Amino acid sequence: MSVAHKVALITGVTGQDGSYLAEFLLDKGYEVHGIIRRSSSFNTARIEHLYFDEWVRDMKRNRSINLHYGDMTDSSSLIRIIQTTQPDEIYNLAAQSHVKVSFDVPEYTAEADATGTLRLLEAVRILGLERKTKIYQASTSELYGLVQEIPQRETTPFYPRSPYGVAKLYGYWITKNYRESYGMFAVNGILFNHESERRGETFVTRKITLAAARIAAGQQDKLYLGNLDALRDWGYARDYVECMWLMLQHDQPEDFVIATGEQHSVREFTERAFAHVGIELRWQGKGVQEQGIDKATGRVLVEVDPKYFRPAEVETLLGDPTKAKTLLGWNPQKTSFEELVRIMVEHDVQYVATHREGRL
Ligand code: NDP
Ligand code: GDR
């Protein structure tokens, strides 16, 4: 179904979710604009297939994305881009999104993820667009951190456990505050972990699927991981971007939890990923001594490295997507956990066959 001409602006368009959302909105007939930041090397691999279409704009006008240089830490760029594009919808996906890294760069994480959200909301207000422009804020299950209720729903109290979680808590509340203060259509999508073949290579799922593919191809000896016991509610990113759009089409501005309602451990994800490349693992030892051993050869393929532990960990997350199911008609189980692992491993087996790179 295509929509009447609408303009969308995506911050974080070069990221995993930004790239899927751009495709989704282009398919719906939106004019799509994205904010990219200057980088010393190319950071547009995930959207190349969309913006290279610019070269054939006459033939493929609808598949072309418009890119603008800007940064969440630079108000002037946000104001200028919003003024130029006059968006009907803004999707604020830009963030320093790595939880572990946020302990190393806490101040920058706050600038990009917390104050950055404020800058965006203020830019819309300064330009007098608060009645025209709807805003989606990428909130996160990391808000629940040390969980106060199982499963977590929209009413569950927050208890973030990292500078990232705390910065996103500010983003959540400032979005809600601007909605209540200025009548803006500004909503929070509280999304639980979602992964894909486009997931950044330092997040645990992609690190595992790439390693399984490389080990099977003889390009890597071992996979080093941190907390194998961590439990996550993992969904497929391609399915989740639809909810972002649905939230902005809903008649009321409201916040929604998006999750599968199913939980798995890092250990289980690892086992399944290796099984997809024909390696059956058995586990031996406990804590930092734990190892994943190839049942067929006796080789140690997985080891725990405390370097990957976090100063404060989020041990368990499990979302309740009932509200999104009921009010948005969203189906949380489009892609199952098993399918997700399979999609990622199959992609990485192909990827490894064509890219001979160093290990992660
Ligand atoms: P990624 O890390 O893949 O992408 C983050 C994007 O933000 C990239 O485009 C990055 O640009 C951009 N960015 C980072 N800092 C800035 C800045 N200062 N100014 C402008 N752009 C910036 O994240 P995901 O796609 O996985 O996630 C999208 C959003 O959803 C994030 O806000 C994340 O925190 C949140 N989220 C993600 C979940 C998940 O499981 N994936 C779950 C819940 C929430 P560059 O490419 O140049 O680095
Ligand atoms: P998370 O994702 O912190 O949940 O944040 P990540 O994949 O980084 O970690 C998930 C769990 O796995 C454990 N873990 C490891 N993590 C990484 N990255 N590397 C390892 O080697 C490793 N070993 C074990 C972690 O300790 C953790 O418990 C993601 C991000 O996308 C956020 O932006 C988003 O808000 C949340 O998901 C929901």
C-alpha cells in the first residue's frame, strides 16, 4: 500500500535499523531523507543500494534516498536539515548504540543519545513544526536494566544499568515531556534487541554468526565471548522497522513495547549458530573457565574472555508485546528465533566466502 506524498527524515540512516526503515518507507512511496555524519572512511555500506540509485534517478526516482550531512551533537545542522526538508515524520535512530562502549565514552553517549534527542525536539519546535511533524524516538529495553517485573511492559519501572541506558532514559522522558508540554506527536518505541545480517559486527549475535562462518571456513581459530548466561528477547530487525511506522500512523501518540515474548541465552545462540555450520558444541567448565568444545574433534572453539564483561550487566530481558499486538495489529513472531539465527549464519557463510578479512 502506498501513501499520499509524505516526507520522512531518518537520523541514523546508515545504521542497521535506518537502512531497513529507509527501504520500507521508499517502498511505501515516501520521499526519504537521511542524516549522515562525516567519516574518514565510507560509512554508507548499508544504504549504498539506495543512494547509488541517484545516478539513475530518472529511471528509479522512488528508490532514491536524499542524504544530508549533520550530527546529533550539532543543533545548527539539525535545524537546517529539518527546515530544508519539512518532514511529516522524523525517525530518531541516531545513537552511540553500543552498551559496553558507553562505559568508555559516557559523556559522548549522553551528548548523542540524550541531549541529541532534546536538540531534535527543540529544532522542530523552533521551526514551528510541532503540529506538522511526528517524531519517533528509538527507546530501548536497556531502560529496564535491572528488571523490576517479568515480562517487561510499558508500565514496568525503569532501572538502567549503563551510561547508554541512562542517556536513553533521558531521551525517553524528554520525548514524553515534549508530547505532554507542547502537544507534539512524539512517541517512544521501546524496542527489545533486534538483529539481522546487517547488525554491527561487535554486537554479540553478529560476532557469533561471523565467527561460526569463519571457523567453519578455517579462517578463525576461536571465538571469545563475555557473559554466556545473558538472556535476551531477540527479534529480526526487518520486522521491527514496520512498528516504528505503525506507531506514527496510530491515531494517538503513545509508547509501545516491541518484542517477541521469547527469551534465549547467549550460550544457546552460540550453539545454534555453530550447529548451522555443522559443528556441534558441548560446554565444559564454569564462569570464566567455560569452554565450547567441538564434539567431533575435541577442539576448543569458544572461550570466555572477561574483557567482554560489563561493569554492570543486564542479565535478563523479556518483553510483553501485547499492547502493540492489540493496538497496532503487529505480529511479533514473523521471524522465529531459529529462522533469525539461520538467516544470519547463511548470510555470513556467503560473506566469508567472498571477504577474506581478519578476525573480530
Ligand atoms: P546502529 O549502531 O547500527 O546505528 C546507529 C546510527 O546512528 C548510525 O547510522 C550512526 O552513524 C548514527 N550515529 C551515531 N552517532 C551519531 C551522531 N552523533 N550524529 C548522527 N548520527 C549518529 O544502531 P541500530 O540501527 O541497531 O539502532 C538504531 C537505534 O535504535 C539506536 O538509537 C539504538 O540505540 C536503538 N535501539 C536499537 C536496538 C537494537 O537491538 N538494534 C534495540 C533498541 C533500541 P555511523 O554509521 O556514522 O556510525
Ligand atoms: P545489548 O547487545 O547490550 O543487549 O544492546 P549486545 O549484543 O552488545 O549484548 C547482548 C548480551 O550479550 C553479552 N555478551 C556480549 N556482548 C558483546 N557485544 N560482545 C561479546 O563478546 C559478548 N559476550 C557476551 C552482553 O554482555 C549482553 O548481555 C543492544 C544494542 O543494540 C542497544 O543499542 C539496544 O538498545 C539493546 O540491544 C536493546
